[in-house]
Amino acid sequence: MSAAKNMNISLQIWRQKNSKEKGKMETYKLNDVSTASSFLEMLDQLNEQLVNERKEPIAFDHDCREGICGMCSLYINGRAHGPDTGITTCQLHMRMFNDGDTIVIEPWRSAAFPVIKDLIVDRTSFDRIQQAGGFVSVNTSGNTIDANATPINKQDADKAFEAAACIGCGACVATCKNGSAMLFVGAKVSQYALLPQGRIEATDRVLNMVRQMDEEGFGNCTNTGACEVECPKGISLENIARMNREYLSASLK
């Protein structure tokens, strides 16, 4: 890997005081940005500059900064999480950009993800979808069976694990031309539908989660496939197909 260098960049960033006021793009110049910096460290550097200038810093979401929590989701130069694949925004590094570049940074664009402030959006719609059906029955009578004592087909276990890798960042919604949450919901339905522990509530789960998804205002899926491409965890479109099969089966019962 080549040695880190410093560069000067221009940033066009969405600024919005709250969900009720109109927002606009504002331009900032930032010098001496290390190519070894993460994208969020670059934003930290910009905010330090704004504070020193007695200006309001830019509000953006973050937590783990390890690609686990999905909080740091940003739309960068027209792509969810920026110009790299298989990563979240916090895993994006400034070496992906060049000296003199103009970088456009926006929040997720979806009616179901209203802007709270600047680059922070409200993703509690995802929480409500999971609350509608994302649980399993557990025997707490004192005769609880150890999970490892239940034999599960290796292929099903692997697919359930892959579906459970979804971190709920919302990149699928942000990149979809319809603002669909089908990949997210499909992953959450699949991680339970593939396991015997999840079959008890399987019928109610898929019906309730899809109903809640529609009530939140997400769009429908037209199989463009952009969601799978931009998903930082590589969640497969197979999960949408599985959810559709689960939904059809549950609707006929």
C-alpha cells in the first residue's frame, strides 16, 4: 500500500435544521485531508474546522465505526455508502478519492426515512417492522431444550446465518428507485423461516411484517437488483423470493 498523502477537497453537503424545514446543499472546502483517514474521520475534521470558525457542525449518525451497526449510512456521490463495495460508510477511506475532488454527501432519500437533521434520518420504521414479527417462542417452563440439541440442515443454517448478517442500515431502500424495503424484510423473515425455532410464528410473522412495511410507506420491489449490489453485507435477492413464498403460503391458510 502506498504511503498516505494529504489532499484538498470540496464537499457539497445536505444541511437541514429539522424535519419541518427545507434543506439545501452547502459547499465546504477542506484541506490537508489524509488519504489514510476514514470518511467519518474526514467529517470529524470538517466539523472541527466549522467549530473553530464558530459555525454549526454537521450532524451525522455513527456508533461502532466498525461496519457492524449500520448507523453511519450516507449517500456519497450518488451511491449508498460511497464508491466502494461490500462496506459501510465508516469503512470507506479517503484513498478512494483524489486531490481536488468534489464529494457530494446526502442523507438517505425515502419517505419512510424522514430527515431529522442534516445527514441523520429516522429509521425507526425498520424497528417497527421487526417489532411486528421479529421474535420466536421460547420454552421457559424449566424444560428448555438446548439450541444445539436441535438438528438443522447445514445448508439451511448457512442461509439463515447469511440473512441474519443484515445490519438494517437502509442502503437497500436508499438505492432502490422505488424506495423498497423488501430486501431488509426478506432477510428478517428468512433468518427465522429457515430454522425450526422460527416456524411456530412463521405464518403470523410474514403477514405482520409485510403489512407493517406497507403501512410505513415503503415502495414495492420491481426486481432491479440495485439493493443487492449496494448492500454492505451482500444480502441476496433470494431472501425476497423466500419472503414472497412465505407470504403466499401464509395468505392461503
